[in-house]
Amino acid sequence: MAEDNPNILILGGTGFIGRNLLTYLVAQGGYGSIKVVDKLPPTVAFFSEEQRAALASKGVKFKQGNAQSPGMATHFSTPHSSLVSLEKIFKLKGDKKVDYVINLAAETKYGQPDVVYQERITDIAKCVIAECKKHPSIKKIIEISTAQVYGSEKVWFIPSSPPHPPRKLPSKEVRSSHGLRLPNKRWK
């Protein structure tokens, strides 16, 4: 691992996108370290053999954590990891600093009350952005959303297309992204 290879933080890393992104990044190489964080431990996340191997790779570490409630860790932990607060999630071993944050942490189940989507989509995104602002080493934040925010019409959409979410879940994604305007130009 070269010293100039990036240190990557993946929030929501045991979900479908997170585990596959991790497997891809490990296969590509060229990273300094990858820290995977999720409330759900990989032991119960139905990882494939390839995904388990990626998680066990050199420079990759899993930490059970909660991006939803900054400053508070819950009592839940497993023998393989400990649930940590948002502030601790951003800390790496030694003097390493996080270069890239990929936020995949969000509620994905349909039919939840609005308050659940508010807490698990909008509030998480706001907490992650607020924590990222405290770390000048971070070069980019990648906030992953769902294409469902663009509606169900059978037409092509691009990121600049106006959002028209047909359900509650994507509407919280839209509210989240519109509420995260950051003043510093480097946070575009």
C-alpha cells in the first residue's frame, strides 16, 4: 500500500450496494485503507464468499456503528465489533485521515411512517455532512440516492432532471439532498 493511496470510509457498507462496492474496490486495489461501517454486522448480512473475502482483505476493517445518532453509541455490540458513535467512525488508526466518504446509510424499506424516513435518510445525511465538515482531509463525499426520486415514468433521467418521487421513501431522499447545500465551494 503506497502512502498516497486514499483512505475510504463506506457508511452503510453491509447493504447491497455497500458490500458490492467494497468487493469492487478491493479487486481494483489502489486504496490505503477501507473502513466499512454499518449498524448491521456482516455476520448476519448474508455476505457471499467473495464479499467475506473482500471484508477480510488487508487494509479493510469493519466497525459496527450508527450514523443516525452522533455522540451516542447504543449498548448493542457483537464479539467481532463494537457499535461506535459518528465521531469515532471517522477516526482511523495512527495518523491516517479519511480521504473519501461514501454514504450509503439510509432506510430502504417501504411503508414506514414519515418519522422513520426523516431519521434514517434526512437526519443521517445531515449528521454525516456535519461530521465531514470537521475533517479537512476529506476530498469528496459521495451521497448515494435512489433513482426512484425521479418518478416511475419510462423515460431517461439525468442527475439534473427535476425530482418527482411517487412514494414517501424517495421523497425523503429529495428533501435530504435539497437540505444539504454547503457553503464552502470545495463541498460541491
